[in-house]
Amino acid sequence: METKRTNKTILAKGIQRMAMALLFMFISPVIIHSAFQNQEHPLYIPILILGIAGAIFAIAMAFVGLNTIMKSLFDKNKKQ
């Protein structure tokens, strides 16, 4: 009977991606809020686009990070 083991290198990559997503989950709303506070500034649109892109990146990285963590825990094709 084969014992199931966690692939620690893939798990570490997943945790790094989740940490990056968490960082962007806090930074992106601050950027969006500061863009809305300075609507008369000439760089309003680029800063708003940067904040929205960061928020989309945070969601994508959270999804990829969770998939990576699940792969490390449940993947059957592991190198021994």
C-alpha cells in the first residue's frame, strides 16, 4: 500500500503565490481608493487602471495558488 505524501516543493510555490495574492489584495484597493480621491489629477485614469489590474492579478494569483496547493496535496503522479 502506497502512502500519500505532500510534494513540499510544489506546496512552497503555492504558498508563495498565495502570499503574493494576499499582498495585492491589500495594495490594490488602496491604489483604487487613492485614484478616486484624486479624480482631478491628470494621472487619474492610469492609476485607476493600475489598481484594477492589481485586483484582477490578486484574484488570478489566489486561484493559481489554491490550485497549486491542491496539486501538491492530492496529485497522484508524484516523483518519488
